[in-house]
Amino acid sequence: MTKIVFLRSDGIFYGFEEQGHTGFGTEGDDVLCAALSAMTMLIINTVEVAYASSIDYDIDEETTNIRVRSKAALPEFEEDELKRYAVSGIFLAYYKQIEDLIEEYYDFLDVSIEDRPYDE
């Protein structure tokens, strides 16, 4: 099972942490894990390249721990309101996409939201 914790501060999504293989298929041939990986890389590339914002991420393929966060989503770190809206919006969109996936893959995904300030 993959556990995904979305990170939120004052109602604003700014990142997520994922851990574990979904177990939907065999390792290396798991379409659900592949989908999560592809969406994670889309978020990283979109924030970094399209929105020209810094993004902190750590992907450990051995332990399957992934942590993705961006200060650009939060008003205490980013002055540009449109950029904040765009960056937080992509994290929110990922959360909504995962909610949709849970309807079919509820045995393989565990999703929660954690309200906590961005820690350095």
C-alpha cells in the first residue's frame, strides 16, 4: 500500500509525502505505482520549469520514500499571488486526482491531509 500525506498550511497545499509500493502489480510492472511516479515528476517539473519556482524534493527508490514541497505555494515565502495560486493549485489538483483513484484502488492507497507549517 502507498501512503500519501498531503501537506497543508493555513488551508494551502504546499507538498506531499509518499511511502511504500502500492502492491497493485509486481514491482517494476505496477501501473498504479507508475502513475503515481509520473504525476510526481509532472508536479516537480511544472513547479520548477513552468512556474520558475524552487521545489524541494527527495526521492529514495530503495525505501520508496518521496517528499515534495514548495515554499512558492505559501504567502510567507512568495510575494507573487498568481505564482502562489498556481503552485498550490497543482498540489491540490494532485490531491483531487488521488481522491478519484481511491474510488477504484482503495485497497492500494491511503491518503490523508496533515496541517503543519513548512519546516526548513
